[in-house]
Amino acid sequence: MTRIRALVLTAGRGVRLRPLTDTMPKPLLPVAGMPIAGYTLARLARAGVEAAALNLHHLGDQIRHHFGEAFAGMPLTYSEEPELLGTLGALHPLRDFLSQAELVVVINGDSLCRWPLKQLIRRHRASGAVATLMLAREPDADTYGGGVAIDKKGRILGFRGAGAERGEVAHRLVFAGAQILSPRLLRHVDVGPGDTVGDLLMPLLEKDAHFHAVPSRRRWHDLGTPQRYLTGALDWCRGTGPERLWRRSWVSSEAAVDRSSRLRRASVEVGARVEGGAVLERTLVLPGGQVRGGSRVRDVILAPDTELPAASRVDRRLVSPAREGVPPAPQDSRVGNLLYTPILAENP
């Protein structure tokens, strides 16, 4: 059996998701009852990864406390970063841990996907490449810096539209944050911050290194903004299978939703409460949130342990408790003890 170890990237600050991420690290934000990073760890365990590491920086103690020493029988180790090291720099402190494996998985812990890791590993071994990247077909590559250029056989020809592309480009797709690396690439990793694509793969591609890609139609979400988090979480809550069988809403078994309320594409997390006469449309109620009676909300994220007053009318806002001594951002509104942050639409 191939020895596989993984690095799950969980150190980011989640700045664009503030104020949610002021008190909770982005990888622990819930989606249908599980933290985002939990879905990634579950896929790694199912793929036969023997051990995984998580790098920590922003509110890292919460991540360590939540996941503990193992996940689904897969041992976990943690790498503290006093300063953020980026996707490449995070590998250096873990060289001894990762170099014991025959293959290394580096994967985002703050993106949402039913990662096709077994396929990715199988294709990597068959191709003879030194690195294999999962690419998403759905987002527009131009929105993500030009994407990854590949030929008809899946060989990577270029990144981000930079430099000369080595062959005839068949597709430009988006790197989805999951990659398989040969451990011998670790010798190219220096101390200090760095980016895997810009500082490792692109220079090696200029030297004719063989990189492979696995395009995937699996639903993949970069949850970097409130709008993307809302969209991704609601999409995930629909479930899998044919579109006609998708769930309209998801409600935790440990939530209380009054029968006279109406939910239209909503997600209600553990410990949350929705009172009678409330109408929720395209809305996330995070753990412990409370929507009082008669409220009507649309395209809303209600932060953990936040109480929305009765008969509220809220549209396209992230609603969170105002924090003592922390002034609102210029775009925010404060009403009583609540902060209303606009959820801005994403570019198509």
C-alpha cells in the first residue's frame, strides 16, 4: 500500500469573512453540521491517508481543540506558524513528517468540495508526474488570475497566463486547491513564506518539469467571502444526486424551528432557533443563532449566538454581535447591540 501523508492548509486569517472570523477561524465555520475542514479531513481518511498535518496561525488553538489528536482514526499533527508562511512555506516545518511518505497531499482546509482524492492519486501515479493538481471546470478562469492551461492529455502547460506555454492549450481551468506532490519536491522548499504555484511549480515548469491535471465537475466552492460562504453552504445542503432530489433546506436535528415559519433554501445549524411566522430565504442561521417571530430575512448569514429581534426585515447582510471597543467598519451599520455587514454580490 502506498504511504500517503497530507498537509491541510488551515492557517489563514479569513480577512474577507470578518467579522465572522474575528472569533472563529474560517476552517471551523459550519456547513450542514460539520466544520469546513472536517469535510476535507473525512475525504483524506477515506482515501487511505495514513496521517495528516494542519498548519495553524489565526485562532489555531480552536482548531487544535476541535479536532484533537485524530480524525476518523487518522492521526493528526499540528504546525504552529508565528507568521503566515503561505501554501509553500507551510511545507518546510513539516519536511520530516512529509518526507516519510511516498506521496504528499496538500489541500485547502477552507474550501468546500467532495474531493476526488482517490482519482487524483490514481491519475498521479499513472502519469509519472512530479505534481498533479485538481482543476475545477465550473468557475471562470479569468476570475481566478487566468487559471491553469492544460493540453488534451491533461499535461499542465502554464499557470496564470504567465510565461510561454509549452504546447497547444486545450483548456484553461481553475486550480481547486488539492494537489499531489512527489516528496522529492520538498528539497526545493526554503525557509520562509512562499506560494506553491508561484514559487515552486512555475519555476520548475520553466525547466520542463512534468505536471499533470485532473479536471473535475464536482461542485467546488472557494468560501473566501460572505457571499461565497453563503452560496457554497446552501449548495452543499442540497445534498448529492439528481437536481430534482435536492433538499430545499437543511435543519439540524438539534435546532428548533417553529412549524409556522417558512424556510426557502435555508440552513439552520445546531442550537439555533427560528420562531413562529418567520420567513427565511437563502439564509444561514449559525449555531446558537435565534430568529425571533415575524422576521423576514433574505440572503442573510446570522452569526453564532446572535439574536435577531422580532419582526426584523433584513436583506443581504451578515448579522453579528457588536464587540465592545471595536468600531464598525465604514460599510457596516450598528443598531443596538448588532452589527449589519453588507453581503456584496460577486462578479459573474
